[in-house]
Amino acid sequence: DIQLTQSPSFLSASVGDRVTITCRASQGISSHLAWYQQKPGKAPELLIYAASTLQSGVPSRFSASGSGTEFTLTISSLQPEDFATYSCQQLNSYPFTFGGGTKVEIK
Amino acid sequence: EMQLVESGGGLVQPGGSLRLSCAASGFVFSEQYMEWVRQAPGKGLEWVGRIRNKASSHTTEYAPSVKDRFTISRDDSKNSLYLQMNGLKTEDTAVYYCARSIVGVRRFDYWGQGALVTVSS
């Protein structure tokens, strides 16, 4: 199975901060990576797919890059509604796997 | 408006069975691949399995942790997805989400609100 390691697992930041989350795959997954945002008690929501494509309706302050084994998600200016948990997912091969999540909290 | 609504969750004893349903609306259900994903309390997301569309003969894929215990099926005439869970273990306790899957440019783009399954004696 492909392991996805997210870092950090917890991040404390202020409104307006630039935030970067990393996702590393245990083997190459091309660009078959998605990022999801999840708020407490809610279902995950798709932010990014194909490593860098913004899902329709997602604010442009979210961006992502990477291919192969190293990927990043960046929020250019953190907004109050962005405090949530972010998870990466590889869709390169079965079983599909998710990273452990990065919880972004208010400093 | 696209919608996925899970139902059928509840409390079940270890070794027992439960069937979850996911009712879909707002898109052509029969054309889409569908997924089940779960999340244990306080833990990360875990993919459970996939069922392909009719064009791909409704074939399935499963996570090793549930293979041979869980079965995914669908009824395109009812726009419904199912997860039959047998031989339940305490570690199967989780919120179970159904999700629509886009195959060409791979992603899970719409998710249901989730159904809680608790396995406990």
C-alpha cells in the first residue's frame, strides 16, 4: 500500500498567515493526488485534484503543487473559515489511501 | 442540486451485520463510479471500497481491512448505493461516507453527510 505522510499534523496560525502543508508518498503517484478540507462533524470537501487543479467554487487563496512523491497545499492568506483539517489522498493505485490529516487551528 | 444521503447506521454487536444505503440525486447515478470512505472517531479518513458503473460491469474494489467481510452493491433503477457489512469488529466503528468518484481526472467530488456505525457489546 502507498503511505501518505502529512506534515505538520497540527498547525497554529493567525488570520492572514500564509500556510503550507506537505504530503509525501511512499512511492511515486504521478499527479494522482487530491486535497480535502473537513470541518468538525462535516463531510470532507474536495479542494484540489490532479495535484494542482482547483475544484470549482474553491477560493483562489488555495493552491497546490507537486508530482511523484512530494506535494504541497498552500493557503495564501488564512481566513476564519479555513480553520479545519486538511487531508491528502492518493488515487494512483488500490487501495486508495489518505494522509493522517493536518489540523489548522487559530493562534 | 447534487445530493448523497446515507442511512442505516446504528449500534451492532461484534460479529453482527448491518447494511448502509446511500440515496443519490441531482446527477446521472448510473454513469458514475461510487465509493465508500470511513472515519473512526478522532481518526483520519480510510477508503473502504469502490463500485464501478454499468459500463464497467459494476465491478468492485475493496480495502484489505474489509475485503471478504464487506460487499458494495448498487441499484441504478433506485439511484442507490449499498454497503453490506458482515462479521463486524469493534474497529469498524466509524462514520461511513458515500462519495461520487470521477474517474478520468481522479477525485471524489461529492460526499454524503455520513452514517455512524458503532460496533460494541
